[in-house]
Amino acid sequence: MTMPVLIANHRKNVVETRLAKFYSVMNQAITQSELENGDKSTWTIEHGTDSDNNDIADNLEWYNKYLAKYLNTTKIEKNQDNYVVAYFSDGSVVIIRRGGSTYNFFPNGKDYEKLNKDEIFNQQNNPNNTINGKINFMFAFYPNSDDKKWKYHKNKGIEPYKWINSSNEDIDWTETSYGCSKTGSKIYCTALIQKNGWKIPKDYPVRF
């Protein structure tokens, strides 16, 4: 096996391991929080934005109420955009925004530190972006939404981002503009990896 192949395989293994760990740790925290704050379906999740697309909710206040006690982090920041940035001991980082509903997870926190706001958020729907499904993985938390487009999140904990952006409610995670494919924006890549037992499929559209 050549050195580039070994490096790529190592990177994939890190992504797989940390994705599965993040999913488990976050949902354990939610389960623990429910004992104090009640069923997650009753939690306040204000995901609205103002005219400048800034979060209305105080994300740090939400984090401190529902998650802070139940997560082991090395550092917590509130950045200039009102987002919570949580650092974990394994080197991973998560950005919590939209009132606790949306999560950008970086298995390697050093990747996050190299990016700017435009690269992370303003280009996330662009099929030519180079971070989704490679260094940035999307999750969402919508346990109390009655919107059919969030049906895969209803009464659930934190799950890979599965908002349905098409008229077909039973979609393949490689389809639509969000699809984990060469022509999609790869927002659904987290869901595809989860579907494959938290293993990156052999036909995965992103190279490591």
C-alpha cells in the first residue's frame, strides 16, 4: 500500500470513529438532560433568523441550559456570529447554531480553524464546495417539529441532517441538490455514512 493510500485510510478511519462517537455522546447528553429538563419534544428550540440571517436565539444560553452539564469539553466559545463552538478532547469541534437545532461537526478541529465563515456557511449548498462530507459533517435536532420536511427528526435526538428538500419524502441520500454525490452539495453525506453503519462506503464521492 502506498503512503498516500495509507494516509487517506487513516483520515477515513478518524472520520468514522469520531462521527460515531459524537453521535453517541451527544445523544447520551440529551437523554441525561431530559431527566432535568423534561422530554426533548418540549424543549425550546428557536431556529429563526433576522433580516440579516443572524440567529435570533442566544445559542450559548440554550447550550448552558440543555447540554453543558452533560458534555465533557475542553473549551467553549461564543463567536462573533452568536454560535457556540465546543471543543472535545479527541480534537474534534462542533458549531452549535440556530437555537440548538443545527450542528456543524469537524472530526479534526484544526480543519475548522483554517476556515472562514463564508467557506463554512455561505457555500454549504454549493455542489463545488470542498468541505461537506470531508471535514464538515451536518447534524440537526428537531424533536418537536411538525413540518413534514423534518419527519426524520421528529421525536429523535441529534441525527445526521435529513431535512427533505424535495417533493419525494422517501429519498435516497445520494439524490437531490443536498445529495452525497459528485453533483450534490454533500450535506446528506453524514446520513449516508450513518446508514452504512458509520462506515464510509466504497463508492463515496469524496476523496480523503
